[in-house]
Amino acid sequence: MNFDSTDTGNSRPDEQTNAINPDAISTHGTTRAAAGSPLHPTDDGNVAAGTAMSATTLPDFPEPSWSTAKQSTYDSCPRQYHFQYYESWQGWHRGSRENNPESRMAYFWSKRRTIATWTGRNIHNAIALCLHGEPQQQVLEHTLRSLQAEWNGSQLRGKVFRKYGAGAVPPKGTLLMEHTEMSLPDEALAEGSARVTECITAFASLGIESQFRQARISGDRYHFVEPPDGIFEPRMVEFAVPGREEPLKVWAMLDCACEVECNRCVVYDWKTGREPSDREESHLTDQLLVHAHYVLGPEGIGSRSADVEIEALEVYLPSCVFYGGPITSGALEDARERISRKAADMLALHNRIREQGERACEPKPAQQACGNCSFRSMCDFAWISEV
Ligand code: SF4
């Protein structure tokens, strides 16, 4: 593993984005989809390089799919959902600047991260590196150097953006949302770096790394960890949806899963934000349940054994608080039914968007939603303080 600090600005996309990464396309010229799964926009906004598939093979209109990230964006504001998953589609093409500037701008904004989500993504990458066997101290040092380099690059790109506009910003490299508005003192980076250090240190204290290593060296126990290099690999399950012949794709972008004992598997989902105050610690989110479906499916441990005990946990770092717990077959079936119903609604919306465009997605301006929305500068309905 090369630990040189670089400013690639290209890490695995977070849960907020859903567009193809043009950097992956323009750099590698090819993209990769999982065997048998056509390439399409993802909840993770990146595309792996690999088997030859030209970017031009992408469909003109996004394929329907469901994920907790999509659902939560829609619930927050349907117009934001439209910007994120539809308006930005095809905006990565060079020609879109002239031919479809709205799409180009939506794509540009769909790629912007806030300091918080950028830091969170780097923590995920660092944990993945640790689980892939890299020494924790080196991973931490590498991550902090990388943060500094990306931060410097983002400050510079922010200046270019503020002076000349989005068209002058090179497509590669990090440009944080905050830097599109102003130059920031390095204290803001120091806070992010402190959070990275706290989270990695907390992660190291949990013993999950050694649990994972045991599964890895056992040779026959299931273990999975997301790629550490930011390259997107599609992972999904397929659910039957009312009113549709073929099943619908449901994205399952799990962070880590590990068979801790023979036929007992734990799914982990790293969380770097605040712990939730509105649910019980034993509550199983749809996201955890989708991950469990994936792990128990043919691409996971299910290919080997049908009799597996599974537990799914959100791990809140740096406080090391766990949410979630054991999953019963009843909970899995309930989740499948619940998600299928939500996905059917999403599919109906998809068809309305095809006919009506953005009019199918009413804006829902609210102080918090608009404050966190990447598209506020191009939205006529953005919440404006009356004070
Ligand atoms: S700025 Fe507000 S109203 Fe407009 S898309 Fe974003 S969240 Fe919705």
C-alpha cells in the first residue's frame, strides 16, 4: 500500500450522492459494473474502473432503484431528490456544459461534500484500510496528511470557483461545499482532523479488527469489508415490487461484515455523526436490514449456509455506542415487505418524473433541509430567512 499523501479528491462517495463520477470515466476511460448488473447511478456516486464499459453505454434516463439514502433525500425534499438523482444525470459529459447546462450544474453540485461528510468518508476509508491489514498508526498518519492536502486543494479550487464560476474548476480534486462560499481558516480542518483521530482511535479500541483478522485467516469464515480506495463496487439485493414484473434493485452498501463464529455473522455500519436521540438502541434501521439481506444472500454467506445467526450494528464513533442487534427471520421478512412498498412508491414517482420532469417533485423548503442542500444556489424555492 502506498501511503503517499495525494489530493485525489476522489474517495468512495457518501450516502448523499448518486451520480457517476466523471473522474473515473475520464481518467480510466472505462467503467465497471458487477457481473450481470448494468451500470447505472448509484447511491455512492462513483464507478470502478475495470472491465471495458464505455460511459456512452449509460442509459439516457436513470434506472429505477431504491436505497435508504434515496428515500431519505426524497423525504427531506422531493425537489432535492430530483436534482440529485435525475437532473444531474448525464451532467458529467463534457458537452453538457453547452447542451444541458442545468444538468451540468446539478451534476457539479451533486458532487460537493460538506466538511462533515468529507471527514466521515475519510474515516470510512481509514477503517477499511485498517481492516485490510494496514497498521493503524500509519493509516492515521496517512489520512491526516491526505486531509491536509485535499483541504489545501479545496481552498484553491474554492477561490477559482468564487472568482470565475463552476466552469473554471478542474473536474478532478476536492472542492468542499463550504469553500464554494468562502475561504476558511485551518481551525476548521483541525476540527475535522481531531474527529478523524478520535474515531480511528475509538475503532482500534473495539477489537473488531482482530475479530475480522481471525475470520480472514480462518480461511473459511465469511468476511467482507468495503474497498479502501474509494472505488465503487455495486452491491445490491433484488426485491419483488408490486406492479412490476422484474425485481427492483435495492442498494446495499455495507461497510463491513464478519463471521465471528461458525454461522454467526455480525454486520457493522460505521457512523461518524451524532448518536440518534429519537430511537431505541435496539432499533434496526432499514439500512441495517438491507445489509443483512445482502449478507444472507447469494453474494454473501448465504451461498454457503442457510442457517446463519445474524446481528447488525451501527457503531457510533468516537463514543463506541452500538445501535441495532440480532435479526430474526420475521424482522427480515417485515423489512422486505416494507421496503417493497416504499420501492413501489418510488417506482411510481420514477414514472411520473419521466413524464413530467421536475414538476413531479414538489419543493419542500425548510430551514434545515435547505441549509444542508447542495442545490440551494440553483433552486428557486430555497428557504430564505425572513429576518
Ligand atoms: S434548496 Fe430547499 S427547496 Fe430547494 S431543493 Fe434544496 S431542500 Fe428543496
